[in-house]
Amino acid sequence: MKEFDPTEGIEEAFDLEDNVISMVDEDGNEIGYSMLATKKDGDSIYLLVEEILPEEASQSEEMEAEVLIFKCTEADEQESELDDDMIFELVDEDHESFELAFSLFKADFDAFGIMY
């Protein structure tokens, strides 16, 4: 696994194109996200992401993309032929890290005009 340098963004650390990442949920469904911001607090990495809606849904006025915060809980230490695997958990209002994560991204919420 490539070392994460807190002086560079996660985009550079993992050579991501267009700040787009793909995650797989517990049911095996692949979901695309645009990374809006990344933060590091101690050994914890947090991501502020916006869900990428399917093209037909994004043209609908009723559908709005969700903005979510994820916390990295584990990184795959073994080298693999695939991209580096990291395990993230959703930081919702009931999560123990919610207040910290929200405070880390508050300026980003304001900058992007995200209502909270």
C-alpha cells in the first residue's frame, strides 16, 4: 500500500482521476462518489463525498445527490494487483466520530453551499 502523506491530498496519494472513487457496499453493490474534500485527524482519514447519480436520475429534478462523510477504518496492508483497498464506514449523526468529522468539514460545507 502506498503511504499516505498528510501533506498531500488523498487524490494524489492514490492517483485518482477526476476525484472519483468507487465503493462497494455490504450487499456488493458498487457506488460511485465524487470526492469533495479529505481530512486527516491523527491516524484517521475522513472523506467528504457526493454520490454520483445515474445519468437518468441526475436529469430528474426530484433526485438530489447525497453528500456523505466516510471514515477509513482499515487499509489493506498487502500489495495487490488491484487498486489499494480501504474499508470505510459511514459517519452519520449517530456515529461516535460525527461531531469531530462535521467540525473538520464545516468550512467545506459552507464553501460548497451544502445545507446541514
